[in-house]
Amino acid sequence: MTSERTAAFHRINLLADRIGMDLDEFRFLAEQATGKRALVAMNDGQLEALEKHLRDFDTKGAAA
């Protein structure tokens, strides 16, 4: 695994933790954003899409 992918996994995990998502919620959101449930099965573009989706979710949640 490249250092870029490792960094992406780390950012995604931090976002999910900050949002307070449990594993089932996270998997559902990941599947909605990318069509895949397992992070390791996602390509770089899908990881970026998931990270963006989580950031958007975090921003909207903070505004509510």
C-alpha cells in the first residue's frame, strides 16, 4: 500500500471518528459514496470521493 493510500485511510478514519459514526453507519455511507463497503477494495478515486462525502457530511452536521 502506498503512503498516499495509507494517509487517505487515516484521514477517513479520523473523519468518521469525529462525526461519531459507528461501523454500520460508516459502511452504509461508504457504500452510498463509492458503491463499495471495504476501504481496501476502493481505488484512489473512490477513496477521494468517500473522504469528500464524509467532509460534506461533517460540515452539514456541524451546521445543523
